[in-house]
Amino acid sequence: MYVRRKINLKEVLVESWASAAIVVAWSVAAVTLHELAGLTWLVMPVLPVTLIGIAVSLYLGFKSVSAYNRWWEARTALGGLVAVSREFVAQTRGLIYNDAGPPASDILKQIYTRHLAWIYAVAHVLRRHSRLKASERTRIFRHRRVGHAASTINDDPQSYGRFLAPEEYEAARKFRSPAGYIMARQADVLRDLTSAGYLDSVRQVALMEVLARLNIYQGTCDRIKNTPFPRQIAHFGTIFTWIFVSLLPLAFLGVFEAEAKKHDFSTLVTHEYMYSLVPFTVLISWVFLMMEKVSDSTEDPFEGGVHDVPVSALCRSIEIDMKQAMGDWEDVPPPLETVDGVLY
């Protein structure tokens, strides 16, 4: 998640120079063909192009809102995992006991450690595959940074395996969803505690309801990860944008030609004046192309990109809370820091 207040202009130019260069080349070619080659039939009426621009802007607006709603749902689900994890700590500390008092600290520590394994297993499933191109430096669109610990912390299965016993880790890796196996083991532990007298049926149900809510949030994340943003919406948004960008300089030919005639410019001055449409075409085209890129970068929030939800940072937050609850103060890790203004 990009956390700086402003996006660096250099990063924007890196992402948009190729598109801008295409627009410049086409605009210059259109003017040259019209002015020097005499291809006056290239002129497009302004009204149809304007209507296309309005339609494209409405379509991109719909696409952006849909992509943002998807991103926000993902952020809400991960926020729910953090909140319910804290609730799980409070519930286990307050509900697991018998007449002799609470269980040995090792039992609670085992529960908390397995919960950390589950959290990181969820993150591993969300981040182990990505449609984005790999990059060793920060790219704000369509790239995933690799080679930095903060950005690749969940790629390795050991991110959750370090919290499990070796036999549990090997068993978890055999499952398509290791988080599902770990959650099942957690439920087995609660059942064993009930049999040992540390839980009655009411308290067991209360804790199982917490696990059920965690599973619901995990299911929400899995659904977003495994269900691509409708490709017809994304694909045609790109096509419509480029159609409008391609027609824009042709519509400007007539507008600038009429303006030149109004001022009764000479032929040479008219030729020079017509080339002034290029920067206006580039500016308007850049706005539409960046709108399309912004929505595209928001539609899949678990791909490891710059604008994703901060999966690793939220997992680290839960880890800190859990280890403090265990009293393991010496092993409490620091919160994840931003990397080039990005919180992964």
C-alpha cells in the first residue's frame, strides 16, 4: 500500500512515458499527413469524438469504483482478521480454565503460536502467485517488487512453517490450503481442552464461533484472490480508452484548422500552428490512460503490488500482539517499515 501523501513524479513518468510517446508519434503523424501530404479526409468531426470521450470517461469511472470496492472489501477482511485475532487472545485467556485455575502457560502458548502459523499461512496463499511482472525496484503500476525482505516475506512457506512443529508443517504443506489444515488442528486442540475439563460446552462454542468468524474472513480473502476482476470490463476499458486516444488528434485537426483560418494565418504559420495540437492531445490522452492504469492497479489487491493491501504488515501486527500476550517480550519483532513509501 502506497503511504506517501504524494506519488513521486519520476515514478509516474516511468510508468507513462511509453504511452505518451505513442500518442506524440501518432499526433505528429496525423498533423504531418494532413498538412504536408494533403490528406484532408483525416479530419474527424468533434461531436462523435466528444461523445466517445464521455462514454469512455463514464466507463472508466464505473471500472474505478468497482475496483476500489474490491480493494476495500479486501482491506476490510484483513482488518477483520486483526480484530478477531485480538478477540481470540482475550477469549482464550478468559475462558480456558478449570476449578484448579488456568492451564499451564505452554498450552496457551501452543494455541497462540498455531494461530500465528494460520495467519501467515493465509498470507502465503494470498501472495504465493502473482500476475504482476517482477521488478527489483519500486514500480507503481503492473509490477511486483522482488528481492526485498518486506515485499517477499510471505512467498516462502517457512513464513508459517517456523511456528509449527516439523510434523505439522510437513502435513500442512500437503494441503492446497495449509491454513485450512492449521485451523482444523486448532479446533482439535479446543476439543481436547474440553475433554480435559478446561472448557465446558458453552465456552467451547464461544471459542468455536471466533474460529468460524476467522474462517469467514479467510474465505472472503480467498474469494477475492481466486476470482479475477471481470476481464470483459478490464479489457474493453483499455480498448475503449485507446480508441478515444487514437481519434482525439483527428478531431483536433478540424478545430485547430478552423482557428487558423479565423486568424488568417499564412500557409507556413498555419503549418506550424497545427503542430500545437500535439501537447493538448498528449495531456488529455495522458489523463484517460492514467485513469485506466489506476483502476487496473486496484482491481487485484493481493498480487504484491504497490497499491495492494498491506498483508505482511498486518500479519506482523498480529504477531506482535500474540507474542506480547504470551509474555515473549524478547522475541517481539518490530513493525514492518515502509520501503520507498510502500507498506507491504
